[in-house]
Amino acid sequence: EAITVGDLAKRMGVKAAEVVGRMMKMGMMVTLNQSLDTDDAGIVASEFGFEIERVGFEEEGLLAAHEDSPEEMETRPPVVTIMGHVDHGKTSLLDSIRHADVVSGEAGGITQHIGAYDVHLPNGGQVVFLDTPGHEAFTQMRARGSQVTDVVVLVVAADDGIMEQTKEAISHSKAAGVPIVVAINKIDKPGADPERVRRELSERGLVSESWGGDTITVEVSAKTGQGVEELLEMLQLQSEVLELTANPNKPARGHVLEARLDKGRGPVGTVLVQEGTLKAGDSFVCGTFAGKVRSMLDDRGKPVDLAGPSIPVEVQGFGGVPEAGDEFSVVDSEKVARQIADHRAMKKREAELSAKTKTSLEGFFEKMAEGEVQELKLVVKADVQGSVEALVEALGKLGNDQVKVNVIHAATGAINESDVMLASTSDAIVIGFNVRPMGKVSETAEAERVDIRTYEVIYQVLDEVTAALTGMLAPEF
Ligand code: GDP
């Protein structure tokens, strides 16, 4: 087994530059990403008073590795999350979409809440919807390092237009690199003005196709059902453009969408299969738990034996209740599953002892110097729109050849939970200008280790960010 210089430094809690420097003195010219064998790593470690312990455990080797060949890849349904401002009709639209499902129509429309459902279209296609609308769940999954959404449906009420959470949803989707299809909802209402919505969207960089851009917008009414089928077709179209494929013929991997302890059935969790096919009887590891698939239920509560890519199923047979966002992997045997789970549990305890650090303005230059980052990401909040614009423009100009400043979200208003979660998942810093964190947001920021900086004078913002970019920012005590 090998370890890179950078990893070794991290595990010893020593600055990487220091390790590189020390190794140079020892006559070893190395770069950060260079691998060291156990002997060399041992020598270097001892220089810093550490010992290398061989654990001889390679999780990756045990997780069935499989190189997919192009012939094995098959088209899979898109996985969609609905987002938008409160009361713009996310829940209603989901209901309306459920009614468009031809299969549940036959079965009398009975659906089981498992966190996602699989809509069958009249043309034989399928689209899978995550059942928790809004960007909280989306961001939480991202914060756990998992990305399950292929397309975001952004619901905008035609009588209200783009509002605060609409903007947040756009920023979250963009930060995650997920394409947006816009559902202009409440088109049945007398005050509906879809063109106004398109204009506001274009101001945010989402130029509608009818305006010559490439953002799909569909006018819908969740109330009357108008346009819902077209929306589903557009999602199919978008997924064709994305060329979503997976290899169904291998052991399954996916992520947990939600999990709970069921009185009668023990720990159960909804797994969204992302590649391979999950089968009854499979042994698996999920987070720090091992398990075996005892039974699977689909989104109609019907027992199934198989679940392929993009399909959500409720699985019974976890060794403990996993967390939403945990990765789920089928392995060769129960024994292997237990080995990996035990190893992960140990690692988790280790990690908890040495708390992780996120980007702070003071720590940024070092990360940059170590080659970990090339851009400083910022979430900017200010009291008035004029300040937002001035800051975004001025901050954007601060970058240089080595480093870019990227404002991933900018808006007026107090610093809220969404800002902190966006910063957390994107490793960004929150800049507040004449605004402060509201309510419990400071606590969330602390828990997420997000750096929030508040200012009252524009040049101070620019001074500090410039200083951070050049390594001239003195640590705060
Ligand atoms: P959410 O907060 O985004 O989930 O919004 P809801 O789905 O709860 O909808 C908020 C309100 O708008 C409810 O009173 C719905 O009945 C209403 N509503 C949702 N969609 C439509 C629509 O297409 N037309 C009309 N007229 N009302 C709608």
C-alpha cells in the first residue's frame, strides 16, 4: 500500500509544505501527490515522531470493482428533485405528477411513502421523483457527499415570479452542476404572467428556449393538471440530452434517501439504486453498517426481487439505521460486509477525534499554496440590492492568475440556513454586508465549520479578501 505525501502530512497533522521541506533536506525530492511506499513513509513519519502502522486494509479492493464497457451501459430514468419558493406549488405539482402515473392509476392510485417514486409515462418512459421537495434535502445529501439528482424542476408561480427561495434553488442547482427545467405553475390563475417569469429567469442566466436560450420552461397548473404531461415529456427530453446510462449487470451501488426504525421490521431504508441491480439476498455495506437484503418494497408497497438503476426501493435487513445520504454497496459476502463496516466504524471514530476543517478566510491561502483549491468561493449577502451588485462586481475583479474569486450566490437579506448549507457543501465563505446571521444560523455555521464574515464598509470586505488571496491575512485570535 502507498500513501501520498499530502495524506501523510494530513494524518500527522503537519503542514504539507513542512513535510516536503523536511524530505528535501533528507534528499528526497517529492511533490504533494507523490506516493510513498511503507518504508519511506515510515522514515518520514519517524522524523515527525510518528509511527506507521500497517493495517493492511483496502476497502476498495473488497467493494466489487467493475470496469464498465460501453456495451454494458443502458439508458436509465432521470432522478428529479422539485424545488422552488414556498407556496409556489411544489407539493401540489408532485401530487399532480403522481396522478399522471399510468401504473398507479391502474392500481387505484395507492402509493407508499418511501421518499421517492417512479412515474410511468403513457409512452413507456419512466421518471423518478424524490419526495422531499425543496433544497434542504438536496443540500443535506450533498453535504454528505452524495449526489443523486439528475435534473431539478424549479417551480415558479406565474402570479408571483422569482422569489428569495427561487434564487436560492437556482444557486444550489448551479453549485451542484444539475440542469434546471422550469415549471411555470398556477397558469390557471387570473394574475398569471408567464412572460414576466421568463424575463426574471433570464436575468438570472436561465434564458428560456422560446427566447433563444437553452432553458426548458413549461407552463403548468398543478391544480387542473394542465401541462403536467408536457413537463414529464420535457424531463424525458432533458434526460436524453444528458445521456443518462448505467450498467445494470453488476452488484448494486446507490445511496440511502431516508431510513427509520420500523417496529415490526427493524431498520428499513429507501435505497436509490444508481448502478447495478439490487437483488433479494444480496449482502451489502451501508455507512458503518453491514446488512443483507431480506425484503424489498417498491414505491407502491409491493414486494419486488430486483431493482435496477434509478429505481428506489425500501430495503429491510440493515444492521442498524443508516443516515440519509449514506452510500450503499453490495459486496460478495456477509463476511466482507462486516469487515468493511467495522473498518469504517473505526475510521469514523478516528475522524471524529480529529475534527475536519473547512475553508476559512485565514486558512484559504495555505490550501491554495498546497494546490487544494484554485478558487475562493463566496456567498454574498447584503442589506440592499445596490450593495449586492457593487460587491459582486468588485469581488469578481480581485482574482489573479493563480486564483479566481467565484461568487456562487448573492442576494439581499439576513444570512440564513440555506446560505450556510450552500457554503458548507461548496466549501465557500459567507460574506455579510450590513447583515448578520439570523436565528440559529450561527450555530449551524459552527457545526458545519463555515466561516461567516460580516462587514459594514465595502473597502474592508475587499481588503480582507485581497489579503486572504495573497496570504497576508493574519490569523484572528
Ligand atoms: P409548496 O409550498 O411549494 O409545496 O406549495 P403547495 O403545493 O402547498 O401550494 C401552495 C398553494 O398554492 C396551495 O393552496 C395550492 O392549492 C395552491 N396551488 C398550487 N398549485 C396551484 C395551481 O396550479 N393553481 C392554483 N390556482 N393554485 C395552486
